[in-house]
Amino acid sequence: MPLPVTQPSVAQPRDARAVALMNAQQRELRATYQDTDERTEPFDPAILEGEGCVLLVWEEEGELLACGAIKRLDARSAEIKRMYTRPEARGRGLGRAILLELIARGRELGYARLVLETGDQQPEAIQLYESAGFTRIPNFGYYVGVENSLCYEFAL
């Protein structure tokens, strides 16, 4: 699939449009996994602020269609967070474009590796991450013991 011609842009995590997009992601995840707040990681825009963090969005005509972020874990590692594309914009390569730009940003920020978590009921996400070169690792952090979580790593 050819990548879109334009590029993702940086957004502020507290931008109301970005918050709305990430909240839509959380609603979709809860519906997919038929869960309540106890199994889905709570969303707080503050986790995407600070040194070594970046939020990328895909914007068209003032509307945010997709997002993804890097959250610093330590000097050598960062976690990819909030990868999401609105259902009506899927199939256009927006998620892949954001993921590739996040990998590039991770390198620029000097990280040695990126990690991420996705769920076992998200085959498109699994395929995206594996086709980009991410490999399975044991669940880390918040996801330890979460049976439907799949964790991945990408060495930079």
C-alpha cells in the first residue's frame, strides 16, 4: 500500500481535538474487549507531555484522523502509545505513516528501543507492528498479567 503524500504533524496532548481522538480510541477498545475501566489503561494527556515525548497526528481540513505518540520510559527506551485511526479513515496507510515517523523520532531522540502494547483482538494492529519489524516480548509495566495484551519491541 503506498503511503500518503503528506506527513503527520506534532500536536499538543491537551489539544481538545487530540483528546477527543484518543478518547474515541478508548471507547473503541472498551467495546472491542467488552470491558470497563478496570482493564483498559486510563487515558491522561499528561503522560504524553515532557522531555522525550511526542504526539503525532494526521490532520485533514482541520479534522484529526489518526494519532500516535512516544512516551519516554527511561534514557534508552520509549513506549509507543495511542496509535489510532478513525474508522472512516482506515485503509489509507495513515497508521503506518505515523508509526514510521514515530520510529524516526525515536531515533532522533536517542532511544535504543521502542516498546508497545496492543490487544489480541486487534489483528490489523498486530499485522502493522509485525510488518514494521516489531517483535514480541514479555508483557511489561502496566500490562504484566493482562492476558489479552501483546507486547512488542523495536530495536533502534
